Amino acid sequence: MGAAADEPLPLVRASRRDRGRHGLRGRDVLANKGRERGGPYRGGGARDQRGTAGDHAVPRRRAPRRGYQVLERGHALSRRRSSASTHGLRPVSATRVVDAAIDRIRRFIIDNDLGAGARLPSEREFAEVLGASRPTVSQALRTLSLMGLIEIRPGSGAFVARKPATMVTASVNLMLDLEPSSADQLAQLRYWLEAAGANEAARVWAGEDLAEVEKSLRDIRASEGSTSSWMVADTAFHIAIAKASRNRYLADLFEGVHTTVLKYVYEGWVERDEVPEWLAAPSWDEIVAVHTSIFTALAERDDAALSVHLSHHHRLLLDHIAYGQAGTEKA
């Protein structure tokens, strides 16, 4: 079991050497609460008070002594030019600060072995422990959400998600948005991934894997006439096959690509609350038949038949993409 989710993250004072290495203008000021009698550290003379608060935390592997906390930050380095080591220093860019916060929170989740559903500390707690501003922490959490590592629930906070396929989906979505005419190429990639995963799944599937695919097939049969229900059932069917390959990298990549292709084909239909002709009789029978054939070949571990039916499915998908593109051009 990992450490509690709200355990303070390691943070130590930036040494002179680290300030030079990371290009910092300020330093982290750490004070032991048990030793301070006059309140938080106030710094030295006026020269030390010129700095502005900022996100200049320098991550270290070594944890600080117990009872230490970040009290005050941003005290400016001396303006004297007598020391060559301070000449030419530049402020840390906002991008580098956010990247550092992303890395620290990511390592916190991984190092503490926090599972899906675990609640993370609040933005305020992260900001205090990391010595970063709340806007910086907020941006870091949003980025981690796009990566699929966490889920942000409005009003409830941030929770561990561990869904790396989310990042794949976001990246592929962006690529397709920039070049919509490349949808057939993305469908080709989807076919290659599914063919590789399905062939491996036919060799290694276990009973629970096949049961999941069969359940999704039943949902497909029940989704006639409903575009949104079809999308959910079809996605579950094909992802279940990819997961049966027991290769999580292939499964996550396939999920991201398949989700993007399906969204491209059906998003317009869902928005218009319409059903494409192939999801209704008589074309519907062919859709059900090809998915049933894929399941049967998988269950019988028949690589040759599986390849034939996956190829058939791919041709249907290309037809649906072409149909949607033709409709867009007419509009």
C-alpha cells in the first residue's frame, strides 16, 4: 500500500549551486516550525526583501526533515555584480514551473501507488507543499487530466484515473481536426492495430475476455436504431477484443484511435439526432452479421477467418467515412 494521498511532498531549500543550475532569481526559505519563536522567517535587510513571490521550487529526491514547511519564497539574490556566478541569471519561465509541478504531482501518484479513484490533495494543499501558486497547480492538474492520469470532478476535487488512452485520444483528435481529409488514413491505422491485437487475442484469450466480447455483441444487437447506443456498444466490443490481447499498450493505443474514428463518423448524426441508414434495416443485418462473425472466429481461435471478417468490417467503416465526407461536401 502507498502512502496517504495527503502526505506532504518532499521539498527542500534551493542551494547556491542549484540556483545557478536552474536559473533562479530567488530561493526557497524553509523554517522549522518548532524553532521559530518570532513567527515566519522575515529575511535580512531591505536588499533581501526585493524579490517577488514566484514558483521557484527546485525538486529533490531527498525528503526534508520532519516539521519543515515552505514559509516564504522569492527573496531576491543580491544585486551586487561582484560574484560571477550570479551574472546573467534569468527568471524561471512559467512553462518550466508548470512542467515541474506536473512532474512532482505525477511522481507523487506513482511513487505512492495511488490507485484509480484515490482522492488527491486540494489545489491549496498542493500549492502549499510545492511552494507554487494555485493557478500553477490548477494548470498542472488540468494537464494531468488531459493525460488521463487524473479526473477532475467539479465540486469534489481531483481523483486518480489512470486512463492513459485519454491522452492518445486527445492527440489523435487534434491531428484529425487539423486535417479532416486524413480520416481514411486514421481508419487504416485502426485496422492495423485491431488486426494485430485480435490475432494475439485469438491465441491468448481467457474465459472472462470472451465473456466481455460476447456481452458487448449482445449490446450491439440491441442498439438498432439508436446512434448513441450503437457507439457505446461498438466501442466496448472492439476495445474488449484489443484488451484480450493482454497488451495494454496496444489496447490503449487502439482505444484512442478507435474512439476518434467513431466520433468522426457519428458525431454529426448524434448532434442532428438522426440515424444513419446502415444502423437500420435492411443494412443493419450486415452490421450485426460482421460483428457476430468476428466474435465466432475469435472464440474458435481461427486466425484466417478472423482476418477475413476484420477486413470486411474495415471496408464497411471506410464506406461510412466516405458517406459522411460526401454529405459534408454537399452541405
